[in-house]
Amino acid sequence: MSEDPHIRAYLCDECWRAIPHFQVKSVKAVQRKVMPKKKNISWKTIVLYMIADVICLGVIAYYLWFK
């Protein structure tokens, strides 16, 4: 076994030399995507979502307490 088994994945020296080793020659620059601008959300949409959430929570509470 090799002297540093944690570095060589617990392989013997012969096995370690037999597997292919890859090396990165150059690192490519990472291009970040531009996030689209946020859309304006109206108060009507917010209120409708809140009402839907309250109804869903009400149904869940009903089934937890009464069923």
C-alpha cells in the first residue's frame, strides 16, 4: 500500500499508476447570466394569492383537527 492511502483512494501503487489521471491545462472564464428584471405585481394578485393560501391552510387544518 502507499504511504498516504487517503490521497490515493486506498489503492496500491501499481493500481494507482494503472488508472488514467487527468489534468486541467487551462480554466475557462465563467460567464454569468443576466437576470431579467422583476415584473411589477399588482395588489390584486397579492390579495388573490393570500386568499388562496388561507383557504389551503383552512382545508389542511380541518383535516388535521376533525378527520
